[in-house]
Amino acid sequence: MSILIKIEFVFDVSNQEHQAAVLQLFDSLGGVTPISKEPKTEPETEPKTEPETEPKTEPKKSKYAIEQVRVLVTEKASTTEGRILVKNKLTELGASNVSSLEVETFDELMDYLNSI
């Protein structure tokens, strides 16, 4: 019965003591066939750097809450003419409805709605 055991290690081939120790190990085990391999070297990689992050800016704020915007939009859109004006302004601001409005546009919309 034979058992196959693979042992892999790296040693300094220029060190005479290492060579002697390895050869002695092989001799003591008997029937061991050394396989010479070049030591694996890690591919050179560039040092890891932290990804550049943009400076954090303050969250966009408005002096109005979305609920206030909804109330005024509902009030102004209660007529056909008002509905058209509100819809046009929402489109101009890049939104199809109040929920899709960006917070930074609340003030502009509210100022417009108060002017009509």
C-alpha cells in the first residue's frame, strides 16, 4: 500500500544548510523524488490607494417640505388653466410629478406657484 503526500515549501537554494537539510529529509524518507519549482512570486501590483472621494456637501435643502409643495400644487391645479401651468413648470424642472421633484427645486416651484 502506498500513500501519496505532496509537500510544498520554499527555501533559499543559496543557503548550504537549507540544501543539506532538504537532501537529508529526502534521504530519510527514501524513494522521494524532489521536483524543482521556481518559487511563486506575487505579481507586482501598484500600492493600493484610497479612491478619491468628492468632498461631502451638505444635503440639499429647501425651506419647504414636500407636503407643503403638494398642498399648493393641488390648490393651484384645481382649475384647467392652473393644471396646465403646474404641469408645464414641473416639466421645466425635470419632473413629471411632485414626487419626482428634486429637493433643490422646491423653492423655485413654490415661488412660481405663489406668483400665479
